[in-house]
Amino acid sequence: MARLQRGNLPAEVTSFVGRRAELPTLKKTLERFRAVTVTGTGGVGKTRLARRVAAEVSGSFADGAWLIELDDLADGALLPSTVLLGLGLRDDGGAPLEARLADHFRAKQALLLLDGCDGVVDACARLVASLLRAAPGLKVLSTSRRPFHVEGEAVVAVGPLPVPPADEPEAEAVALMGYDAVALFVERAAAVRADVVDSDARLATIARICRRLDGLPMAIEFAADRLDVLALDELDGRLHDAYRVLVSAKRGAPQRQRTLQALVESSYALCSSEEQLLWERLTVFTGRFGLPAVEHVCTDEVISDERVLDLVAGLIDKSVLVREERTGGSWYRLPRLLREYALQRVTGAGEPGEWDRLRGRHVQWCLWLASQASDGLLTERSQDWIGQVRGNHANIRAALDYCFEDKQRAQDGFRLAAALWYHWVMTGLVAEGRAWLERGLGIAPSEPTPGRALALTVAAYLAVMSGDSADDLLAASNATAAELADPSVTGNLRFVEGLLAIHQRDLATACAKLDLALDAFRVSGSRMSTGKTLCLLGMAWTLNGDWERGRGYCEEFLAMPAASSENWGFGYIQWTTALAEWQHGSFLSARLAQKHSAQLACRFDDRFGMGSCVQSAALYFASTGRHKEAALLMGAAETHRFPAFTVLDELRRGCVDDVRDALGGAAFVELIEEGRALTLVQAAEVVAGGRRMPAGAPVSAPDVPEALSKREWEVAQLVAGGQGNKHIAAALVISTRTAEGHVQRILGKLGFTSRAQIAAWVTEQRALARAEARVGHGG
């Protein structure tokens, strides 16, 4: 069987201190109840405790423990899609997301950890209640300041860490270290200053600090971090001042809020005036952000671009900003409580209009990012741009929300949501993209504008990709386009009409519409629009029976300036090339192109790209005699259907009988069932050649013979298929001269003098591999 992912809990980065009583209590409660909510004040350590327990009990759940981080979520309507994305599932815009989640968990034994539910408590309560009714093997562990109050919920309240009593100032060091609050401070302080506990007197000071902070873990960790700028005694004195502020904070506020307010204010007081101003401006970001975003949004005549790096470093040093090392570089995050504190200063006592100014610049940054990323998808930096957009998803949501709060800002919202067409599709968030566009169209004036035209067309595109009707949207888009006479608007409209025609199997209309789209985009000069149209034209003409014209469009794509064989768009043109080669009867070339397409889709975590490869892969495996993989992927294609390309269903069904006859009925059915159980990623990895077949079903293809490199083996197989150097070059996206060089090296390594000898040797290698497979499996 294929190995399935069992959870997504991250590894702990720092040591876990204390909670000797709470750990077993929470685990026992989780054994007895299916819904357990860990409650307590902000900063008390709910998240850390819940994650530790989830990690310790995950082995008792056959389908693992799954963490969904909700700290950045403020709109309950987005909860289902956030959970779906966190589980690695695809939103195809079909069934309601709550039903999709219920179906996903229905037969599973799993633990779902919802962390940081404070902003969406009501939505979490409804979702948890629904999932528990639908999935008897599911348990839900949540962290929130408030219980959900759902049937069957058990609440575990978490308090501060124990601190040394004030009447034991002379307690021995061993006794003081037995208190969890002191142990936590010492552990965290050691990362800043190794000599923090070099005497009993210092330990007594630490005990006093912990008492003044009421044993609150967040406050203790903030205090320990300050040892890089303050001596221990100085810190003790400053915290004493902060505690006095705490007592005199806003009257009537809950004690927990006054405690947290004091902690944040003490951090704020440690910053320079420039750092304070930047901190306040950083509240415009939701979730993570990068340095370029800060430079774009937060600078002016007061904070210059040149100062940003030093100021960010200062905020990191003072534990205001959290730095995270991720693929593509450094990301930063304002902890939620610190963001809320500074946000109050900006929106309350700040300059009039300052918040709207920041929000406006934030929207412009998101627009720039979406546009640059779209253009960058056809360059060697496509993976970086994809990572930037995904990392800023929370910021994009916030920008769209701001735009669609006021009809005067709707045009920017249209441009942003539409510019992210690729993001909604490749991440499986089609329904979310449609929802944003529909929200904007519902509030904006109906006057024809390029933004409204773009929104209508992209909304129609997403509807087609979901398999839904786009008639009304296309009608409105046609009316708007007629008034604007803008080639870019016209091109986008014809592109979507062409895609719809492919979906409806009206291939002649598809070719005509897409030819018109290409003409329009050549006038407007959009590289991305031209590239995606060439790709779809290649598919349409190939399916319409003219494979040579279809391949010609693929070659035109490859000839575009700055085209890279490792970019996102190249994966799609390889997919189309595979289809054209298959129609031509060049089955090995088709298989190699499809393999490369799947490899790129997996690399970019492009769920639509992976799904497209899975839908068509059986054709290429069956045509090259790899019947086990063909059957497996037929099963996977049934599970991971993509409504936009149902035209492939007929082609795939056409090879079913050949595969069944080659394998035998029982083996065929078994592999179909195996394939149905594969996740999308697992199935795509089979296409890409990175995952071996399930036990008992060895991969049909031979390994690369030791005499040749991987590339030389690919060339040798093409030679065996009767391909000349020019055709080999096109199939492998290399120059004809390079292809000729590979052939000469193969001849030299094998001691041959003719291409016919290479072909005979390849046939011998394949036969040898099949014989070894039969022996290895008792055949």
C-alpha cells in the first residue's frame, strides 16, 4: 500500500518546561471526551501545552494528528477553506466545504488540533459540532480564551506557572529551580546570557521577577529576552515599574487584559521612537510578511528605506518581531497581542487618516506582488514568486477585505483578486477566489471599467474550472467588453470562452476563440496571457485532430523571451506537448514530457497541475506498455477529478480494455482500488517517477543502466523509438547540437557504431528488467 501522511505537527524548536500536572490531566480528558478546549488567558501557554499533548498522543490515532493554525483568521466564513488547506486538501468549488470536511474525516481515526480560535470562536463551535456528528473516529483539541459551549465539550483551564512564595526569599537554589516559572526563565535566559545563574543571589532575583509577572509564561519569556540589553537587576527594576502600570491600567478591564497590556507596554517602552513608529505601522500586516513589504508599505520621510533593516533588527532583538526562516528567505511576524496593542495606538491616538493611508499602501503592495508574481511564473524565479504569494495569503485576504468594504475601493479589489487567478487554482482555493470577486461585484457600481471587466472574466474562468455555469458572467463580460474596446479585456474574455468550449467538447469553437484571444494579447503585450493562451491553443488543436499545429503552439511558447525549462508555465506546456506527441504516436516522447510536467507540478505544489497530470497519465503509461502504472492512475483519476478537463475522460476510457487485458481482470481491479486510495500528491509522484508502486506491483520501467547517465538513457530510448536528433532535442528541450552530442557519447560508451545498435540494446535492457521483475516477485 502507498504510505499516507499521518499528521502535520511541527517539531518543537525550544524546550518544553513544566506543566507536569496539566499534561496528564489534558491527556486523560482527551481520552474520555471527543471535544476538548484548552482555555486560559492570552500568553498562558495554551498552544504549547496542546501541541505537546497532541504530539504525545498522535501515535494512538491511525490517521494522525493535524494542526490548523487560526491565529491570523478573523473571518469565520473563511474557516472551512482554511481547515481544508491546512489538511492539504483541494477546494474544487463543488460540494460545500463543511460537507467536504465531514466526508474527509468520516471514516478516519484522527486528532484535529484547532489552535488560536479566539478570532473565530462561533465559527469553530459550529464546525466542531458538525464534524463530531459526522465522524465518530474524530477528536478535536482546541485552544481558545473562551469555550465553544458545544455538546460533549470538556474544558481544561490552564493557569500560570507556579512561582516561589513571597515568604521564602532565602530558599535554596535547588528549591527555587523546582518552580516551573523559575525554570522557564532560566532556560530562556541561557540562550541570551550564559552567566545568568552564576549565584544564589541572581536566582533569588529571578524568583522575584517571576512573582512580579504572576508566572505568566509569555511575560516570563519576554523578560528573559530583555537580558540582551538589561542587567538582571535592571530588568527587575523595570518590571517593578511595569507592574505598577498594570495596577493603574484601564479601570474595569479584566485582570488578564491588564496583565497583558502591561507586558506589551514594557516592551514598547524599550524601543526607540523610530522602532515604536515602525511597530505601529507593521500592524497593517496580517500574519507573516517580508522585508520588501515593510520597505514598500512602512517608509516615508520619517522612516527611510535605508533605516528599515536596522529597525527590524532592533524589534527582533527586543522580542517584538518574530523571525522565521522559510523557503525563499526570512519572514517576520508580530505576535497577535503586540499587534493589537500597537493597532490601538494607530487607530486611536494616531494621526487622522494614518490608518487608511497604511491600508491603502498595503493594498498597493499586494497588487504589485500579485502582478509581479504573475509575470514571474514564466521565469526561473517562478518558485520564489509562488512562495511569496502563498506566504502573504493572510495579507492578501486582509487587502481584499479592505477593498470590498467600500465601493470606492472596489476597483483595486477587482484587480487584486483577478491578478491572482493562478493562485486560486494552483492552491485549490477556487471557491475563495470566486467569493471575493462575487462580493466585489455585489457592491461596486455597474459602470463598465477595466477592473469590473476583469473581475467578471476571472469569475467566469473560476466557474468553468469548477464545472459550474458561467453563462451569466460571460454575458455581462461581453457587454462590458463591447463598451470598453480594450484588447486586454477582449483577450481575457475570448480565452475563457475558449476554455469553456473545450469543457463542452466544442473544439472547433475553442480553437477559434483562443486564436482571437492570442491576437488580442499580442496587441496588449502581456507575456503571461500570451503564454497561457499558447498552451491552451496547443491542447485545443491537438484534441481537434491537428497535433502538428498543436505542437507548433508549444514550440512558439518555448521560443518566448526568457523562457526557462524550470518555470511554472513550462510544466503546462510540457503537459500539452505530451498530448500532441501521444496523438502523433510518439509515445515515449509523450511519456517523458508528461513526467517532466508532473515533476514541476510537484515541485511547485501546484494542485491543479498535479491533477491534470494524473487525469492524463494513464494514456502515456498504457501506450508505452507500463500497464500497472496505467491502472493505478486510472483509479487515482477517478478520485481526483477536475471538472474543467472532462474531455480527457473519453481518451482515458479508450485504453481501459487494453490495460485490463494486459494485466488480467483481478490484478486490474486491485490496482484501480490502490489508485483510488492515493492522495493527489502520491498519484502525481507516480507520474513524476518519484514514488515506487505499491507492494506487489513493481514499476514496469527499467532502472537507468549503469553504463549511461539518466539523460543519456532518455536519449537512448528516444533513439530506440526511431527519433532523429531534431525530434530528440524538441522532446527534451535541448538544442539539436546537444542531442547529437548525447548520441555520440552513447555510441562511444557502448562501443557501437550505429543508431540501430542503440535501439537493439535498449530493447535488450527492457527485456532484462522485465525478467528480473518476474523473478523478484515469484513470477
